Amino acid sequence: MLALVFVLMIGVGAWLLRRRSLLGWAGLGVLAAAGFWTVPVMLFPYVRAVMAWLALEGLSSPAVKRIYQRSFVLYMIGAPACSPRR
């Protein structure tokens, strides 16, 4: 389950780098919540792989800067807030 959620998060992340979508960021948050609910070790692939990759790519890519126009960091901060609570 952890591997499936991780692969889905990578796919959604790649899609989010090409498109600005609040629903996509909410989906990323829901996938993260599903991973954390399954096993707390999900913190490592979530923070170290997915969010670090999105941050590095989003802050260095001119195409992403053009799409998000300075709001990329706000979307990254808001993604965990979209995850459902227990």
C-alpha cells in the first residue's frame, strides 16, 4: 500500500508541476493522509522524496514559476492542510 501511494504521489506531483490545480493539491494531501494512515513510516518518502522533489523542481524551473506566479510555496504549504483528519 505504501508503494502504491508513493507512486501515485509522484504521478500527481509531476502533473502538478505542469498544471496549476487546487484539486490536484488536495488530492496530493489525501494521498499523503492515506499513506500516513496505512503506516506512519510514510513520513520519510513524503518529506524526503515527494515534497523535497516538488520544492526543488518548483523553485528552480522557469516553467513552474510562469504557471504558479509566486504562489507555488503557498500551494505546497496548503497541501498538507487539505488532508482529512482522523
